Amino acid sequence: MKMHFCIPVSQQRPDALGGRYVLYSVYLDGFLFCKVRYSQLHRWNEQLRRVFGNCLPPFPPKYYLAMTASMADERRDQLEQYLQNVTMDPNMLRSDVFVDFLKLVQLDTFSITTEKASLDIFLPDGRSIKVEILTSDTAERVLEVVSHKIGLCQELLGYFGLFLIRSYKEGKLSVIKKLVDFELPYVSLRSSEVENFKVGLRKWYLDPSLDSRLMDCRAAVDLIYVQAIQDIEKEWAKPTEVQRQKLEALQKEGNQTKFLELSQEVWHYGYVQLDPCTCDYPEPGCGTVLSVGNDEISCCITLPDNRTRDVIFQMNRVKCWQVTFLGTLLDTDGPQQTLNQNLELRFQYSEESHWQWFVIYTKQAFLLSSCLKKMISEKMVKLAAENPEMQIEVPEQGKSKKHHSQQSQQKDYSSFLPRKSKIKTAEVDCGLGTIKEEGL
């Protein structure tokens, strides 16, 4: 599926010959990823084309005369679409020519040289593991180093991920974003504007039943066990009083297997909970706490009279969704590292035989969108396993597997939408009915 790349701002800079060039600020999941020139991206596209041929998306053409403002905006939009589309091919994502370029521009943007460094990776129970890495190591590589150190089976790496996490003095924490494979954790951590950021290791699946696939690996069980305890302590998972007493007894016994089996019955076990935010349902301005997992979006909504209402949106009734940036980025030389001050995610939902839009205003809109994609991906994998005649291409632990079907192969189109952009839509047939992703 497409990644959340966007280029909301560009800057004109003087070059060494007295002319000027445009520097594009590329954001990924709402955070500044790199700043690049058109010429750099053009050379990269030529390198990719020599390896992958004509399967690449179209690259915006060169202009040999001065660009007008509208031409500059059009090029920026085209470059944004190119970055979103080029990341759809899993083979390209794993290629050296793809990864090496993105590593270089991340390091150059934040003036970080390649050298040895120590990085603390935090576990859900608060403990940290210090690993020796290079500043240019990708998240995929750092995850391999961590897994080797704790004894996590290599074939289970796809069930875990590295996340940017923000911790607070009062013990709260927020999952900010999942680091994609080609991001550099050292650079992401050092370049962040926000205090108390750290890199954390967490499981990365939203179907709680997938726990069963990890039970033969001691290190994997340890990880999901301590995360389950943390989720209950943070009240992300909400056991009944009877369940809590049983879980506490199992925890005292050190019976991890039975603890995780009982956790499957706990409300919101294995979900990702977002920070408190606002929504427009049942009326604008209502506060809500979102929990995402197990094929649903669960909302605890605070009504104007301070009563609360639990509302659940099932993913099989979500038609499409889009993320929109509501604010304005000034064309300045400031860092402007994050976009997440004013974001909304709106999704179209089937309710009582008609489609209705619901809007959520949250700084974690990109994380929420990633979770929705993850749930769809997991559902597709499950459907493919249950129906061998299906033919859909699904990513599984860093690899692309093709399953046969009488339906057309899945396609995914997505982009980030600034408020004034035109909405572009494309249908996605993923075996769950027709799903459209607008501006992911």
C-alpha cells in the first residue's frame, strides 16, 4: 500500500553560480523526512529505471525555461504522487538503489555523518536495550540487531516494529508513528523537535488472534506478555474486575501462556489507543478516545452533557478514508519538522443503508490511517489463506506473496491531501467489498 509521503512546502535557494533552485521538503507520516532538489530525484529515478525498467510511475519532466508559479505547484504535486506510487512495489522497497538514496538524503538533510553510535530501544515494560549501530542503519537493520540481542526468531520479525514513542512524567505514553523499514531511527530521534521521544519495540499487528503464531518463541512471548501488562496498566485494554483478578493471579504465578490466553477475552486487548481528540459525531466538537484493532474503530465519545457513549465502526463497512492537513506551512528556512498540529481523518461509513462521512481531528491521523491499512492487509492475508483460489498480492513479513483468485489483483492508490488539493479517488478491490482510499 502507498505510504504517507507529501511535499507541502518548497523553498527557493541560491546556487553557487548565482542562479536559484527549489528545495522540496518531503514529509513522511507527518514528520520531515528529507529535503531534496528536483535534480537529485531525477537522477534517482534514472537509476531506478535502469534496474526496474518501465514499471516505474511517471516522473515529472524537466523544464528548460523558467517555471511559473502554477508550473512549480504542478511539479510539486507530481513529485508527491511519484513518491507515493514508487513505494507500492515491495521489490523496489528492498532494492539497494532505492534504500541507499533515501538513507543519503536523510543524513544530508539533518547534517549527520555515518559513524558508530549507541541507541536505546525501549521495551513496553520500560526496560531499554542498548544496541551498537551505525547512524545510517535503517529501521529494518536496527530491528534485526535488536532481535538478535534478545533472541527473537528471525521469521517473526514481521510481527514487530520500531515506533517513535513519547513518554510523559506522569507515566502516560503516546505511540506517535511506526518507523518504516528505510527510515533511520538514529536520525529520526535526533531530528525530532519534540522532547521525551524514544524508539520503542512493540508488536505490529491488530488481529489479537495472531498471538498464537508467536507462542513457540520464548522472546516473542516475553514481548507480547509485557506489552499486554502495560496495555492493562495504561487502561488501553479494559478487563472486567473478575478478569483483572484472574490476570493478576496468573501474573504472580508467572504463567505467561495462560495470561495471554485470558487476555484474548479482554475488551480492547491488542488495540492501539490514540490520545484524546475530537470528532464530529454525534455533533461537532465532541471529545473522544479512539482504540483501533480487531477490524474495528472503537470510540468512547464524550457528549456535550458529559455523558459518554461507546460507538464502534466496523472496518467491513468503511468505504474509504482520507487524511487532510488543515493548517498552513510557511515557506521559510525554519525546521518545520512536523505537520501534525492540525490534521483530520475522515472516513465514509455505511450506516442504515446509506453512506455517511465521519471526521476525527487528531494529531495521530497518520498513525490511525496506518492502523486502518494494517487491519485491511491482515484481513486480506486471512481471506487468501481461507480461499486458495484468490489472487491478491499481500505483503507478509517484508516479502510479497501472490495468492490466486478470480477477482482482479489488488491495487492501492493513496496520497496526502492538503486542504486546497483536489480529491483524487481510485477504487480498491481487496476481497472485502469495494474499498477506496482517498488521500491516505
